Amino acid sequence: MLIHPQFDPAAIRIGSFAIHWYGLMYLMAFAQFLLLGRLRIRAPRYQALGWTYKDLEDLLFAGVLGVVLGGRLGYTLFYMPSFYLSHPLSIFKIWEGGMSFHGGLLGVLVALWWFAKKRKTTFYVVSDLVAPLVPFGLAFGRLGNFINGELWGRPTDLPWAMMFPLVDSMPRHPSQIYQLLGEGILLGIVLWIYASKPRRIGQISGLFLLGYGVCRFLAEYAREPDAFLGLLGLGLSMGQWLCIPMMIFGFYLMRRHSASLIS
């Protein structure tokens, strides 16, 4: 059985000043968005629209706001609505933790819609640009989860089981690593290859929704459900139930007919 190393949550300490690993992971996610985004805007479709590096920076800024606001509101609505209805001021206490990927996704979708209106283009042209850039950023986020020893897995007797001493002495799935490899690296590679050829508008976005939904749905079987929620109907977690509409809509986008192509 492996044992979680219990990393110091601060990557760098200078006196009383500390830079935390999770903050560094966010910075790495933003950096890869800009680096890979430069390659994405070289596609003929975006060159024809006159996209520049400044557009990427504006898009990143809007996306960050969407992630933070949507992630926090999504957590309050999807996971602990009764608590936050009783303690509305606690919604603003982001430093206490509590972010939802699915809420963050909704926030990003609103940001992409706003950006598309500003740029006088269609929503799916923007979302197809962004989709291949997201999974690698998610991988950094899951690495941050692992370093912090949070979002641990369910008990297991597999050879690579890991004990998280701050939780208990039971061997558990290192589910953060599963998600890093699945919804992060694997999905990122598949999307990047898929987007390298001309596709119907919306198909790249559809593959992201479908691919993330499948990877997250499967990973949830190894991830410990939130203690205050447990498993819901049909023995599924909240994360799995939220993935179902993602997979359905992603499949629809990939199958719908359109003559417009993105190069």
C-alpha cells in the first residue's frame, strides 16, 4: 500500500509569505491556455476572423471570472443549498473551500457567450476554440487536489491503493490521479488530435462535453462521495448525475448536421 506524502500546502515560503501549490496549479493552467491558444488561433477559421493574442487574453480573463463565480454559485446550489440559504453571507467565503466544476462550466459558458457577442461571432466558434485547451488545465487542478490530499477515493484493495493519513488508515483509490489522467491528459490529447482537422461547428465542443462526462462519470465510482450528500438515486453521486446532461448534449452536438467547418 502506498502512503500519501502529505506535501506542505505551501510550495514557497518567504517569511510569513507563502505561495500555495493550488495557486501555482491555477497559474500553470492559465499559462498553458495562452501557450496552446496561440497554436489554436493559427487555424484558418480564426485567422479569417482576425483573432489575435489580445483576444486570447480577454477570453482568459472572462473565463477566469466565469470559473470563480460559476464554480462557487454551482457549489452552493448543487451541493449545499439549504446551508447557504440559511447562511447567505457564507457564499462569499471562498477561502473556506467549496467549488463545483459543473458550476464553473456554466459560468464559463456564460463568459464565452458574452465574448462571442463582443467579437460578433457565434458561440460555438468560440467554444470550439477553447475546448481543447481546457483538459490540460483540469489536469493541473487535479494535481493540486492530489498534493493537498483532498477529494480522495473510496476504499479498495488494489495494489496501487493509497492511504491518506489525514483521513484515516484505510487504503483508498488515488482518484485524483485517475481524474488527472482521464479528464485531463487523455481527454486533452484526444481533443487536440480531433481538433487538428476541419470539423462541423460545435463538434469539438460536443466531444469535450461527451468526453469529460464519460471520464468523470467513471472516475466517480472510485471517488469518495461528499459526506454530507452520499450517494443519490440509483446509487449515483451528485457528480455523476450532473455529468448525464453533459453527455447527452455533447452527443447531440457531435451528431447534429451543419455545413460550416472549422479548420
